[in-house]
Amino acid sequence: MKQSQYFWKSSLKRGISILILAIFALVVGFGAPVVSFAAEGESSPSNEAALGFGSGLLTIVYLPLKSAYAILGGIVGGFTYALTGGDLETAKGVWEPTVYGTYVITPEHLKGNEPVRFFGVSAYDEEAPYVTERLN
């Protein structure tokens, strides 16, 4: 490959990476504060469209990272299970924070109504506070 072809190919990759990071920064930096100050009843179609578009862009960046983390956690958890002689609790200590969590960013996440959890929480841990709140 000629050196000029290599230069243009690497420049294109660098430009696309910078563009993705800039879009991510714009959506996070400008999208979330505007929405958080708006009242729930004042939702406009353009605001909802912007939230949908922003959540889609963020998901494009976030989903591959979370998926890779979950896959690696699954593999490491499998090795942990095997190396501890089948200790399921120890393996769950690796699997639960890596596999559970948020995979898709939604407009509700951008509004601040739902937390984004890169490190997951066990479904059993989430149910316990809900059940105790309902009993009280």
C-alpha cells in the first residue's frame, strides 16, 4: 500500500472517531441539561424527537462497549467458576455486575427518570427495596 493511501485511510478513521465523540459530547452536554430543567407536562414533539435521536446516537456508542464488557465478564466468570471448583456464588460475583445493567439508552435515561447502570445490579437486589416499600 502506498504511503499516501495509508495516510488518507488513517485520517478517515481518525475523523470518524472524532465525529462520533463530538456527537456523543453534544448529546450529553446539551441534551440532558435542557431536558432536566423542563417540566414533564411541557414536552413538545421536537423535544421528544431530539431525545429519541440522542438516545439512538448514544446507544450506538454505548451498546458495543457494554456488550463487550458483558461478554468478557461472562468468560471471566466462567473461568472463576471452574477455578474455584464450581463455587457458584463466587462466579455470580463476577457475572452479576458485568452481565446485568443497561444495554440501551432511552429517552427516560436522558430525562433523568431512570439510571444508566453500566455495572449491573442483581435483579434480586432491585426487588428487595421495592417489596419492602410496598409492605410499609
